[in-house]
Amino acid sequence: MGTLRTLAAARRDPAWIGRLFALLATGVVAWPLLVLAEFKPWTLFSPESLRPSLHFLGDFFPPKLEPEFLLLVAHETWRTVAIATAGIILALGWAIPLALIAARPLSVSSLSGRMAFLPAVLRQAVRWLLMLLRSVPELIWALIFVRVVGLGPTSGVLAIALTYAGMLGKVYAEILESSDAQPTQNLLRNGSGRLQAFFYGLLPQSATELTSYTVYRWECAIRSSAVLGFVGAGGLGQQMDASMKMFNGSEVATMLLVFMGLVWLADRASGLLRKALA
């Protein structure tokens, strides 16, 4: 009898009460949020939604493979990569100096302890600017720039540049601050400039992590550039939006396959680069 009780106690999960409570708490919190968001997935299977969806999906096969159309898709795909790359380059031009200003280890006034008032205010203002840039999605920036500069890739490049400048600048500053500050502070105490202290003190420690995150963000920018095309910012997304408005499923299918291949290639390229830097 005692052996059976021991086996039953061993099989019983000792933390089942906590897990059950966590599950119930998640349901209690999630249910009103789903109600507020009007989340009704069953509408996808209603006859009014199912009939046109199946008809549209049926048009996907076979994909359009005419040479003239494939040449157009290749051109728009290359433009999508160009938008993402140009946006990242512009973002780096803004993110790097802002990150250097926001990074505490590069502050000369903090060597003696507490940072001076004006440098602290400047550092906080830069952090607020980075927060503002990354808090506005690139899709919103694209909608704004489409109204300002018109349809085309320029809107996409500027939208990616602004949002990703905030993301890159914030993460760069955090990576630099998480590094060992002692070599940088020693250089600053011995009369080195901030840029010299950065290149010889912080950068050697953080180069791999900074490069890896930059490559990852470039991969994300390629996905974003395709989405921005749906609001008129050029690239593969704009061509896909035009085909969807014409209910041309075969063209959409071809562009979806090409875009999935593009994302796979970007993922492989970024993975190889990160592995080479590890």
C-alpha cells in the first residue's frame, strides 16, 4: 500500500496547481482582450467569406510564368532589396552617432562619478528621440512620405530609415553600455578622444554583436520593404497590390513564391554572416 502511494506521488506533477492557476489567469486576462479586439475567426468559414476566398485561391494555380512577367517580377524584387538596403544605410548614418551620444561609457563627465547636467540632458534627449523614431511603425512613415514625396521607392527608403534608425540606435547604445567600460574609461582618462576610445575600447568587444544585429535588421527590412509597397512605396509589394486589386491570382502566386525565395535567401545570407562572425 505504501509503495502504491509512493508511485502515485512520484507520478503527480508537484507544480500542477501553479500551472493550472497560470492557465486560468491567462484565460481570464485574454478573454476580455479578444472580445475588445472583436476576434471572430469563425467568420472565415462563413459562406459569405469562404466562397470568394476559395475562388481567389483557386486562381493561384497555375502561377503565371510568362517570360515578360517574370522579368517584371525580377526587376521589382531587385528594387525591393535596393529599398531595404538603402534604408538600412541611411538608418546607420543616423543611428551610429546617436548611439555614441547615448552610450554612457563614452561620457567624459561621468568618469568622476555622476554625469554632468548638460551631458545628461543631451543623452536623455537622444534616447527620447530614438524612442520616438522606433515607436512609429515604418508603415505609418510610408503613408506620410507618400503624401509628401509621392508614390515610389523614395517613400519606402525614408520610412525604413527613420524607424530602423530608432531601433538600431537604441540597441547599439545598449550593446555598448553592456560592454566592459574599463578599457574605454582608461583611454579617456589618459587624454584619448571619444572616437578613439570607441574604436579601441568599445568596438573590439562589441563588433560581432553589433554586426550580427545589423544583418538581422537588414533581413527584417527586406520583409518591411515588400509590405510598404502596399501603400505605394514601390517594390514587389506595390506590384502585388496591383495584381490583387485586379483579382489576378496567378500573378499573386508567382510573386508570393518569389518573395518567399527572397526571404529564404536573405535568411541564409544573414545566417552565414553571423556564423562567420561568431
